[in-house]
Amino acid sequence: MKDKTLSRRDFMGAAAAIGAFTVVPRHVLGGAGNTPPSEKLNIAGIGAGGQGASDLRHMESENIVALCDVDWRRARGMFNRHPDARKYRDFREMLDKEDDKVDAVVVAIPDHMHAAASMVAIKRGKHVYCEKPLTHDVYEARVLAEAAGKAGVATQMGNQGQASEETRLMCETIWDGAIGEVREVHVWTDRPLRGINDVYWPQGVKRPEETPPVPDEVAWDLWLGTAPERPYHPDYMPFRWRGWWDFGTGALGDIGCHRIDPIFRALKLGHPTSVEACCTLVNDETYPVASRVTYGFPAREGMAPVTLHWYDGGMKPPRPKELEDGRKWDTNGILFVGDEGTMYETRLLPESRQRAYGKPPQMIERSPGHYVEWIQACKGGKPAGSNFPDHAGLLAQVVLLGNLALRSSLKEKVTRARLMWDGEAMKVTNMPEANEFLRRTYRQGWTL
């Protein structure tokens, strides 16, 4: 008969499976700072440079056992930092060979590959941490969240601010009624600009015509992955892929899951019923230099309908009259407009009103930390704050929906009517041609 001794891998899987009903006691799993090596998670990183390196450094309380990256130039720092971790270029090969050695996977690669990599891991029963905006397409976000829920794995999206004190203060101040019923919210970012006189990455540009050779340490075909084939160019990688329709999700996708998250929580938002947009010149290659996207949300849970205005590229709403002269109206911000006042980030306006109000009563449990939440969830603790099925999947769908209204082929029609959205059916009801942008056709050889 097969040996019935409970292996470490069996134990970790069982702990995750019963996590919805009980928390494995600290003395069994080990607490922060004293987790026995035999009970640490074995983590594989898909994306070892850039943001992937940053994420993995926050998880070094566990075992980093395998690393995968298509650009070994960028990954070299983490390769040197974890010399015993096995190295790969193709995450499919890594998960094939490391299947019985890996408990959890960190996905931190360009947006167009998030869903494909995360789904492979989920189908193998691995816990998954995936960077924002979770996926490239609305459809991918829906099916990834559903798959994670069915698999019962622990998940977390990389919108680190969801675990912050600021997010909790925003929610508690709104729920305390400090500014009355909120009917309008403005949220803005300077991206793709970098402050006032610089850029993080270019947008509003056309495809480069030059075809330089692929660097020796770059696996270009694997980097393209699900995207349509095109020649290599340094304008795509690293980091600058964010501005290209085929690879990134623009300023809205890059920052929306960070900045809209606290609004989503404070106002208990679900699917919007409408979305519209205006922008600078846009083409089929890159996102516009600047845009404004407006979502209309219906009444929910005793809260009034609310309009959410998103701005990027350095645009922002007019300076509110309650904001005192001399105070900075920053290039990134959130403004809640209520029936009884306004709140800029976490502070009521004007500042004299904030001083009189003080702090709201605590209504939300504080987080042990964004990364710690996920590690604890992997070991049988409660779900992380931005897990795919309960929060991140829906948030990503809503954020990415805004990019539909920016598509160049729809631009003229969007001047005549806002897109009407049926969230449950996942379709635009009044402009059927918009629905083709909810889901991409993957390049041959790739599936979800």
C-alpha cells in the first residue's frame, strides 16, 4: 500500500482547502519571524526582474525555489540573490518540472501575459500572487477569478495600497457620514507623465519601423507570448510595454487598480451601468497621451448612485473652492464630493474641518501587510484583501472596461452615446462592436 504519511505538500494543500472554515493555529504553521524551514512556502517567481524582484523580496521569509524570466539581463539581480533557485525562461516548463516542489507562484510580467501564467498555476492547484491590473482583458479577469474560486487556492492582486491605513481611513470616514451621501468622485494620475516635465513611458506614438537584433539574453518569442507576432524593438521592453495596446493597459490599467481600489471599497461599488471617455489623439498601436473616463454606478446597499471620473496624462479636476491657497493640488489624487462636504485623499476640506472632525471610529480590521496577507492565506488563514474571487476580479473588470471607450475604432460612436454595460452578462448592450475588445484572440500555441 502507498505510504500514508502526510507529506509537507499534502499538509499545505489541506490547509488551503479548509481555510474557508478555520485558520490553522500559529503553533502549527509557525509565526512571523519563527516559521520553521520545513513549513515555509515554496515559491516560484514568474518574472524575476523589475516589479517581480520587488515582490519576491517581500516574500523572502519563505523559500524562493524557482525563478523564470524571458529577459535574463533584468533577472540577473534576483538570480544572484537566490543562487540555489532553479532558473527558467518558459513558465510552462518551470511548472512542469517543479510541480511537486512548488506551493505558490508570483506572477509579475507584462499585462498581456498575466492571465495565461496565472491560469496555468491555478490549474495545477498553486496559490497565486499576480500583479495589477490582474489581466489585460475584461474577459480574462472574469474567468481567472472564477477559476481561482473553484480551485480554492489563495490569491492576491498586487495593488499594495489595499492593505494600507489610508484605505481604511477613507472607508471609515465615508461610512461615518462625515461628508454625507457621496454622489461624485474624481480620481487622477499623472501617468504616463512623470510629474510635470517627464514621462514614464510613451503613448500616442506609432510602431517603430526599425528591426534591431534581439539581445542574446532575451527570449523574444516567449516575451510576445499571447500577443500578435512583431519584430523586437527596445521601445517595448522593459517597462515601456505599458503604453502599447497589444502588451499593456495604459495609464488606466497601470494605476487604476491602485487608485480606484479604495473608492471601490468605500462606496461598495459593483459593476457600472455606463462608461464614456474622451482623450487626445489615439491610434491602434498605443494609448492616448491623456484621457478622461467616466463611469456611472447605480444605487447599492443603501448608497446613492455615483459618478466616478478618471483622469490621466496630467489632467485633473478643477481645484475645489474648499482647498486653501498654498496647499498643493497634486498630480495624483482622489476627491470625494458629498452632500455635506468634500474629502481630498483621507482629509476633509478645508483643513479646519478635518481638525474639528478628528478620526473616524475604527470599523475595519487592520492588515498585517499586503504580502503577509497572502502568505498567511496560503497557509490556511483567511482570504487576502485583494483576492481574485471576492475583490480583484471585479475591480479589474471595471477598470479595464474604461479602455473600451478609448478604442480608436469606437471613438466617433462614443461621441454619440455612452457605452451601456450589463456586468452580469459581460457585454455592452447598445454598441455590439465594442464587445470584440472584451477578449483578445491569442497567438497560436497559447490558451487560457
